[in-house]
Amino acid sequence: MLMLRFQMAVLIQCLHSHGPSKVTKHWPEKLARKISTRSRSIENKNNTRKQEHCLSKIKSNKKTVRQNTGTVYPKLRSFKIERQDVDVSVRNKFVDFIKNHIAPFDQYFHPIIPSTNSCRMNYQSPQALRVFYGRVDNSQSTSSCSVRAIYGPQAVLKSNGPDPRSSYKVRPFTPDIEELASLVLSSVRKKDPAIGMEHTFNFLEIKIYIGDDQLLENGNTLTNSANIPLRLGCNKRVNAHNDLSYSDDGVQSRKDTACPDLPTSTFTIGSSRKLTFQRMTKGSPTANWSAVACKHWVEYELDDGSIFVLASLDDKPWTNEGTDTKLHKTKHMVEFNGTGVAFGFVFRLVRTMSTFDPKTDGWMYWLAEEKLRETATAYVANHGAKYMEINEEAKQGEISAINRNMVKYINEL
């Protein structure tokens, strides 16, 4: 930090002494780029610290943060259905599905390249593991190509980074998944009868959060093939985001794959997580969205057997007429600090289809529509070789140990 301040001070002094043309001519471009990059890095870290500070303030309050009912921040449209309001048989069906159709879990462990980070196993990344299922369109499928619903593939590649050639899979909806989706939707409609009957969920994303205790054996942290302890604190969060992308005037982006006609609904099994709605505002169309004071944020506990219903209107910008001229919206984030394992069954209605191998469930991205095909092809060209940095065979010891711990946890639910 001191070196950065010194470099910027020298730059300012040169501007005063020589004028911009001479500085531009003589100032080393590499150093200028370095200052710019470090400045952006500091800004990003400050934004992250603000979120962490707000989350810590919320957690320090013994009572759950309540929704602000003032004129500026109205009550959220999203809502939670408590466990006691959901038939216990529904929860049992989800547990049985995990035991019989999700476990063993080692099949979901693979290398990823999240954002601009280096390649690593997905259980050594901050974000949750993700498993996808999509309803099959039999009218367009053949024996060699299965057309299935797909959700946010560009965002998945950018944020999560599975290998499109092997580990990016969308498994098909099965009768069991259709039943689970129907049970969740029935519970949601019972709570909110205004939700129409014309649509059903066609996509399921299972987010898996792994507690640090699952990376222990006999009280000691598991080690890799080089006898180095695994990194703890992984698979703990989903960063602040919007499921739906709207312009300031409330028009949904054509690039969105999600459909707002049904609210995204999440059924939780296992350990609890914290869902936080971060209120955002902007003063003009050209301004950036910024978070308001965290005392206005709203937190929910996503506990075992509960359902959370995410309303699309909470993603959509709005103005509070007669009070102010600013635009408002929310983003939401999830944090997991518990032990054990948390499963979030996230049901959605999506409007995009893509082609998958009916035998391997692998993405046949070369058959996708033009823009998506170009994105995936460019991703493979830029990142494909990096996946080879991970020797998966050398990871089998730690993978087996984590899987054993997770299976034990699930069998005790």
C-alpha cells in the first residue's frame, strides 16, 4: 500500500512539473497499468469487506433481522414456508432421493476454473458444488442427442468453471424429480394461490455446501497426495447476485435463460444456511448500483425441511413514487457456516434448451445455438489445457474420504 501511494505521488508530481504530454511520453506504461490494476483490486476488496462487515453485524443481532416496512424499502415479495407448514412426507422423499439417487458424492467432484482463479478441485473452492437436472424435450430428442432444459450456461462457465468437454453435465428429469418438483410447487401454490397453474418447473439445480468437519478424519484435516492439509472454509457461499436480469425500466434481458412466470423455489435438506437480501440503489441511469446501509438488509434462515420462494419482483428495479427518485432492487447471497452438509434443491422454470449426450449427460455444446456455441468453444480454447494441471488419480484418497463422511452424514438424517 505504501509503495502504491508513493508511485501515485510521483505520478502527480510529474503531472504538475511537466504537463500531461511529457508524463504520457516518459511514464512507464507497465507501472501505470500496475497502479490501475492494484487500485481496482483494492476497490473490490473494500466491497467484499463491506459485505462481510454487514453480514457480521446481522449475525451479531440475536434476533433475525426483520423486513423494513418504511416508505423507502417495502416488504419483500419473496417468502419462506416453514418446516412445520410442509408435510413431513415431502421432506422424507427428498432425503430418500439423496440417499438413493445422489449418493455417492464422489461422482460430482471434479476440477473447475472459477472466474479468473487457477484450476482446483470443486470441493476446494469457496462456492457451493452444483448438480444440474433438466426436463427432456422428447419431441426434439433422438437416440444420440437429448434436448434438455439448461440454466445460465454462460454464467456457469464464468463463475463456476466446469470443463464443457466432460464435467459440465445436465442430467435428465426422472419420475422421482418430477414428483419432488410437483410437491414443492403444490406447497408454494398453497401459500400463494395467485401463482397460476399453467406452468411447472423444468430445471433443478442442487447446491451442495460441505462443512469443514467433512474434510476431517480422526480429528485431523485430510491431506492431499503431497501430504499437504486440504484447505478448509470451502463450499460455503453463493455471492450476491440476481437470478433475473432487468433493465432500469423493468424489461427482462433477452439473454436471460430463467423465466419469471414461476418463482424460484428452494427446498433445504441438512444443515442450515443464511440467505441475505442486500438492498441496492442507484441515483441515475448512468450510475452504478450500490448497496444501502446493511441495517436495511433482510436475512432468512434456510433450515432443514423448509421452502424458500424467490419472487422475480425482488430482482426487478422499482422507484418509490412520492418519496424519492432513486431506483431500488435487491440482490441475494447465501452463506453456510455450519457443520455437516446442506443441500439446496433449487427448482426453476427456464426458457432455454440445449443438447446433451443421452449416455454420459455431457454437454454437446458444439450443437448449441450460435452465440452459446461460440462462447463455449472460446472457453475451451482459452482454458481447456488448464484442467490437465489437476491429477485426478492422485486425488482419489481425499475424494473417497470426503465421500465417506458425507454418506455417513446423510444416513443419519
